[in-house]
Amino acid sequence: MSTHRTRMILVVGLAVSAAACTVNPVTGSRQLDLMGEPQEVQLGATLYPQYTAQSYGEVQDAELQAFVERVGDRLASVGHRPQLPWTFNAVNDPSVNAYALPGGKVSITRGLLARMGSEDELAAVLGHETGHVTARHAAQQYTRQVLSQLALVGAAVYMEVEDVDNRGLYMVGGMVGAQLALAHYSREQERQSDFLGFEYMSQLGYNPEGMVDLMATLGSTRQREPSFVEQMFASHPLTSERIETAKQQVANAPAELTSRPLTAAEYSAATGLVRRQREAYDRVVEARAMMSKESFDAARRLLQQSADEWRDDGLLRIFLATALARQDRMDLAAREAYQAIEDAPGIFMVQATAARIFLADEQWQAALDALDRADGILPGMPDVRFSRGRALEEMGRYREAADAYLWVAQNAPDSDVGRAAAERYRRLAG
């Protein structure tokens, strides 16, 4: 056997031999598993606050949150992994999306909630996401990713030993291909999650027509408002096969389920706020697209309209402040930011964005206060700690600034902000 083949087999063999084979809780079959359940739960618990913050925080509506939690908890209780620490929430992202993280963490956006018409549709969405978790799709994706990386390492060894021409291009192509393959759930995983969602909602007595209605809602929204569903269709491709399969499942479902009226009244009541605010938040999506094309004035007018309609909504106000800052109208941007942090004290994105505006306007103490609040909501974010160092440095509090920079340099050493923090720390320490 040649040297390069021996090396390839050794690399892959070591990884596989260290892996555990576990029983899939849904299928009952044994599968290669490089992420055990404790690691899965830990990863979800770590990522969930960050994903919620990136989704502009939870919708500030206790009735809606309780409603989403109740439906989600019921679905999880009849699923294949009821023992997981399940959490369901509604987030402020105005795009149409829902996502599940490992270990039982599920979120649905206000953009999707505002477009559905019944609790049955909600059960279909949350059931589908619950299915991704119960079938351990994230763990499967992780295992595939590790094995793909090992295969690339093996290929690199082979090409290096054999001195293959253009091997650099081959490796770049292989890495890009691997990332594209692992960026989304597979068709089989989507199909399985549809089946599991259908099973879970049916066990609870929901009308399975809700799943067909959901797909119709997504399909029509995609045709009318494609920008709103980019995230949903990137991670959950809606194929004609999935739609037809759902229709067939409904056709074969017991009549006592399909004859039940859709639970629209309770859903309408629980989602009243996000439905009333739908147009205001839709303008946020439009404005973001405009700002990406540097149409700042048009974006500002849209966001001003939304902020005027909902004067106590700090999130809408911070979007307006951002547009004003992009136009260098810092006095107006800071005024809007001050109002936003009062109206939305618990949303990380509001506090962090306001801090950036205050820093740009050289309002150091206001920036420091906002950064402290942001760090209290989501502790340990390197960008926040670095900005805190900047504010402290400008205020002449050099020892505290150096401590902030050192923390970032030690905790995010390979990032741009980590390298910048290390440079500033060396300068201050010197």
C-alpha cells in the first residue's frame, strides 16, 4: 500500500474509531454520531441566546410568547425526545422564518406569525422544527461536516504526495462544495421533518390541513414578496414534492381530524400585535434592502413612517436611528437612540446599536451605559467588550480600557476584533 493511501486511511480511521454509534430516537436504527446528546444540549443552550439576539430579541408580548410556548411544549411532549430541555419563542425578525437549534431550542419570527391564519398552521411549523430536533438532524449534519473535512484532509495529503497539478484549485473547489452541501438540511431530512410534524400535530388533534395551509401561505408569500422568505427557503426548500406529499397525507388522515374547524380565533387573538404591526415591520425589510443599495433617504422615510405609527416600539426606532446615522445626521440619530433604549431596555440589538451611534457621536458615557446594558443581556460578546474598551479609553480610564482589550484579545484571538484589541492593549500597556 502506498504512503499517501496509508495516511488517508489513518486520518479517517482514527476519527471513525473515536466516534460513537448511537440509536436514532425516531428511526430506531444505529448511526454514526460524533455529537452526543449532552453536547447537543450544551451547544443549543450556548447558541440560543445569541440566535435570539441576532433575530432582534424576543417579541415583547407576554400573551404571544405564552401561546407559542404552549403549542410548542405540547408538540414536544408527544415527540420522540420529550426529555430534552425544550424552549420555544417568538423573535422580532420581520422576515419569514423558523429555525431549530440542537437540544430543543426553537424560534419562529414575527414575519411568519403575522402571515399565518390558525393555530393549526403554527403547530405545523413548530412540529416541523421539533422533528428536526427529535431526528437529530443537526447532529447528523455535524457528523457529515467532520467527515467531509477529514476527506478533504485526506485528499490534500494524496495530492501533495502525488504532486497533482492545480491541487490548490481542487481543494478550494472541494471546500466550497462541502460548505454548500452542508449549509442546508437535505431533502430527506426535510421530508422526514414534515412527516414528524404531521404525526405530532395529528396526535394532539390539530387539523392536518394546517400543514397544507402553511405551505400555501409560504408559496404565495414567496411569489408576492420574495425578499421576505429568503431565509425560510434557504434553510427549508419548499419543493412541489413536499407540497404534494402533505396533500396526500391529509387525504389519508382520519375524518375526525380533517373535519375539525381550524383554530383561528385563539390564534388571531394571541398574534394580534404582530399582525397589526405587520406593515410597519415589512417596511424594515424594504428599508434594509434600500440601504444595501445606498438609498438612505428613501429607507429613512419608510422607517420614519413605521416609528411614527408605533411610537413606543424601541426596535423600530433604533432602525430609524441607524438610517439617520448612515446619512451622518448624528444629532437626530442619537435622539432616536436615546428613546429606543428607554422603550426596549431588554433587547440586545437596541442597546448595542445605540452604543455604536453614541460612540460615533462622541457621547462616551452614554455609549458606556448602553454597552453595559448590552453585556448584561448577552454577556461576553467580543464586539461589545471591545467597544467598551474604546469608550473607557476616550474617557481617560486607561487601566479599565486595557482590561477590556485584554479580555477580547484572550477570548477571541483569531478574530479581527481580537487582533485589534491586542494591538490597543499593547499600546496602552506600553
